[in-house]
Amino acid sequence: MKKYFLTGLILLLPIVLTVLIIAFVVRLLTNPFIGIVTHFFTLEGGHGIFFSNPKVLLILSQLIILVVLFLFILFLGMVARWFFIHWLISAGEYILHKLPLINKVYKISKEIVSHLFGEEKRSFKQVVLVPFPKEGIYALGFLSEKAPQEISDQVNSEMVSVFVPTTPNPTTGFTLMFKVKDIYYLKMKPEAALKYIVSCGIVKLDEHLKDNPINQGENQ
């Protein structure tokens, strides 16, 4: 008998303690606001059958308070986390800008990444076909920007910079300058061109053509 009683007590006691702790926490969180919420419900129609029961009104008020507190704590955590992460990024950039030599590398790297992934930039968004490594042989490349004006003046023709990636590692390649009239502008998506380069030309690209809004048209 004693053995069964102890077994039942062991099973029941954790449940009872859990309920008591939860009830205590709920009262602790809701008691400061319970009067305001119940008063609001009374003003908004507390004469009905549903709100005439004080226990129902109490439970409903506690549920609303808990939901509002949860949303408030969630919002507070999001704001605090955003500010903390923003502060960490700002502090990291400040340190990198102050370190000799590293600050030069960081500035150049940041500018390259901004050009690669910035939505407002056109760089590397246009796939082109260029004569490389010699006339009659062509390679896929990504249009960068106009070449420095001094270079265009030297050859008496408008020049543009093109990045021609290597296969199968497109993170390396050649920065070349071509005359505008020697470049063929393609409708191919940049992602498809990268797949083609990485796969050593195995991937078919016919289904990846697009109407490119920055397409320059036909070869001049």
C-alpha cells in the first residue's frame, strides 16, 4: 500500500508543482494590469451573460494580458537584437578602417561586393560574348563598367571593362577592356552563365534566356 502511494505521489507531485508555478507566474505578470483590462471589458458591455461571471472575466483578461506581454517582449527582443547587431557591425567596420593595410583591402573588397550584389548597380548583371583569347575565339564575360576615359581616348574608341571568369572556378579570371563594337550582348541570365562556366560548358542554356532590361541590343 505504501509502495503504491509513494509511486502515485511521485507521479502527481511534479504535475502539481508545475501547475502551481505556472499559476504563480501568470498572477505575477497579470496582476498589475488585471484591473485595467477588466474595467475595459465592463465598460464595453460588462452587463452581458458572458462577462457577468467573474471567473470567466478574470481568465479572459489574463489571457489577453499574457498575449500582449508576449508580443511586447518579442518586439523588445527584436529591437534590442537589431541595435546590438548594428552596433557590432559598426564597431567592426570602425576597427577595420583604423588598421593599416587591412583598411585598404577592406575598402576595395566592400566596393567589389557592393557592385556585385547591389540592386541599384548594373555591374556584372549583363552577360556578354567577347573575342578572347584572340579574334575568332569567344568567351562569356560579365559587363563591368566603362573603361577609364584616358584609355578610350588613347585608342580613339569607346571602351568597356569586362570580367571574363575562368573554368571551373569563376572567382578568378581576367579584367579585360574591349571596344563596344566588338562586344555581343546576350539575353542570358548571369546565374545561367555562371552554371555554364562552372560546368565546363555541359549545362544547356536555351531555357535560361531572358528579356534583359539593360540589354544593349545588337553588336554595333
